[in-house]
Amino acid sequence: MPNATHPDVMERLVSLCKRRGFIFQSSEIYGGTGSVWDYGPLGVELKKNIKDRWWHAMVRARDDIEGLDAAILMHPRVWEASGHVAGFVDPLVDCRNCKKRFRADDPRIKGEPGTPDAQCPACGMKGTLNAPRLFNLMFKTYMGPVEDTASVVYLRPETAQGIYVNFVNVQQSTRQKIPFGIAQIGKAFRNEITPGNFIFRTREFEQMEMQFFVEPGTDMTWFEYWKGQRMQWHQSLGLDPARLQFHQHTTEELAHYARAAFDVQFDFGGTLGFQEIEGVHNRGDFDLTRHSEYSGKKLEYVDQPNNRRYVPYVVETSVGADRTTLAVLVNGYREETVAGESEGRTVLALHPSLAPVKAGIFPLVKKDGMPEMAARIAADLRPRFPVFYDEAGAIGRRYRRQDEVGTPFCITVDGQSMTDNTVTVRDRDTLVQDRVNADNLRAVLEERLAR
Ligand code: GAP
């Protein structure tokens, strides 16, 4: 049976996600939109649970980070100041014969593009590849009714800039003292040249970013602190520690804004292997200084006790909500044989806090008062957490359907329930079933879900 590192797993996961309503291809009935995905009923819950865990850890559970929700459309000068207009580019080569486009560093290209020796990796023709040209990854659109250059705006390629331009607004309105952070969750857009691997690299995605403003000179201490915090957070989602590692950026890899950077990488298995899910960056005073230059506004912090002003340094943590969702799915996906049964089972071993449905509730058979009692239990639990009532088909199949979507517990009302008011609670991972009095069910589940 394949496990999560088997090359076929991604294919099986994509199929499960579609079949069970986690993730669908965007505009599928029109043939799909390239590398854009829609989250279905279970997927939207899973991703929301991941975002809630992040928001709780970064904003709610601390008193030194404030939340923000900045707009996607920003003043076009923002992207000149940030360096994205000039620097957020990939060198690309085009084939004059087959019209395919490649990144200039595509390892399949043999020879120097633009010379007669270079061979197209798609059609195999020699001498048809153009010399590399720079291609900006930002999506452009137009603000207002007239399509002239004065009204060009960009879809943000990162959420971070919305935080920098609001640094003074947030600091003054909250009266936070340095060190403090600003966090936000939101969509970002990149016209990626080589998107793919399901929701790993897409053109529209969600980021969960936090910018921590510190006194210059303390930045590397905070950088180390945030590396540790973020690695712990990924482990707290149930990601296997053996599948997580740091990768330090070399000088060549560093983004235009970064003084130092580490990626948190997750081992997706198969051909992907270890890949970035989060970046922790020391951005120095690059962003605030540039926005100050371009806007003409001071973006400083006034340290009143020491009677001085300075431009803070920024330590950034930037994690993809979609990429984390994929990591959680890959981490949890298992196909198993079950002792004493001919059919195996597919399980999504999701952390209970992330599972879209917390409990399946089933009457063993559709008679003798069992459906009524099961429906009463479902109605009692539903205001506390998402539950799924199911009375159709063999009980074994109902369990399998919940295993496949990661539901941690299944509650069954059977003949004995009618006489002693107990029900069975089946654990997704151990398959152990124990009997619990229906009156204590809510408390028992709350306790087990919090483990
Ligand atoms: N503000 C810094 C920044 O945007 P990044 O390393 O370019 O840094 C941070 O992106 C995270 O955003 C990545 O670790 C990844 O999880 C996510 N991300 C970036 N591009 C993505 C894409 N095309 N599709 C899905 N997620 C992406």
C-alpha cells in the first residue's frame, strides 16, 4: 500500500480532494484555469482551521502583535518603493517554433538560449530559443474607466507591503512599544512561470504574514526567536518533525529586501521532496526606509524614555496558507490494511483541531428509535463543533467515509444505547471503540479533541 512518500500519493490526494469536496480546479466546466484552485465544503473548513490556528498563535495569544486587513489594491508607487516593479522578475526564453515559454534556468535547456546551439526542450528544434528576457511576475490591472498607463494598478504579490505602509497608523492607534508586530492573512497573486504540483505553487494564493518591528542591533536575536517559534507552530499542527527542516538562503538566493533568510521546509515526498512552506526573513530597514523615501513621510519610531527616533528593523515570518494545507494533507494521508478485514482503508490523520468534521454520528440501523436518539445527539453537539449525521448504508462504509476526510471520532447509537443510554465512540487512529454515557458525550469529546 502506498504511504505518504510514494510518488503516486499526490495523484491519489488530488483525486480524494475532488471526490470528497476539499479542492476543485477553478472554472472546471470551462476546461479549468491554469494553476488556480477552489476550496470545496471540506477544504474551506480545513484551510480556515489552519488560518485560525495561525491567527490565535500570532495575534490572540500574545499582547505584542496587532492584526490588520489591508486592501489588495494599493497605490502603484508602493511597488516601485518595495522593489517589485524593478526586481520581481524572472528571465524567460521563448521558442519561436512551438511558442512555448521556459524559465532561462530550466535544466532541460541545453546550450545558451539565443545562440544556434540551444535546443527547445518541448519541440526539440535547434536555434529557435530567444535570448532571455525579463518578465515581471506581478499581475497588472486598471483602476477607473480609462485604460491608460496613469491608472495601472497591481494585484499585490505579497501582503507585507500593506503592513509597512500602515506601520505608523497601527503603532500610534495602539500605542504599542517596540518590539511589536503586525500580522495579516490575505490573498496574494503572482503570474508564476512554472506553477504546479496542485496547490503548492499557484497564481492566486493566501499568505499569513507577520512583520515584527525591532530596534536595530536586536534583529538577529529576534530572527532566531521567530525561527524557533515558527518551527514549533508547524509541529503543533501535527506535521511530523522528521519531515520538517530549515534551509538557509545563500547570498545568491536572498531576495532583494533580505539581510538573512531561512525557509521552513516540509518533505512532500515523491518527486517534490523537501520544499519551502514558510520564509523567515530579516528585512532590516529596507522597506520602511524605501517607503519613507518614496512617500516623503517619516516612518520612524519615537523612543520616548531614551529620547531618540529611529527606523525600526523588521523580522518577517511569511507562510502560505495553501502550502500549509497541502503539507497537512500529505502528512496525514495513509492507505492501510485493517486487521481481520479484506478491504483496506484510506485515512487522513489530521490533527483534531484541523479536521473539518469533528464527529460522525450514526444510528446502527434505521429503526427501533436509534435514528431519533442519534439525531438528538447531533443537534446537541452541532452548536459546539461541526458534526456529520449519516444513516445511509453499512456501518463499516460510514466509518470509512469519515476516515477518508479525517474525522477524528465516530459515535454510534446501537441496540444497547436504547437500554442504558450509552453510545460507542470510535477513534479514527486507534480504531478503539469505547462506551460513553450519551449525557457525558459533549464533555468527553471536548476533552479528547483538546488532546
Ligand atoms: N513577504 C515575503 C514573501 O512573500 P515568499 O518566500 O516569496 O516571501 C512566502 O513567500 C510564502 O508564501 C512561501 O513560503 C509560500 O508558502 C507562499 N507562496 C509564495 N508563492 C506562492 C505560490 N505561487 N503559490 C502558493 N504559495 C506561495
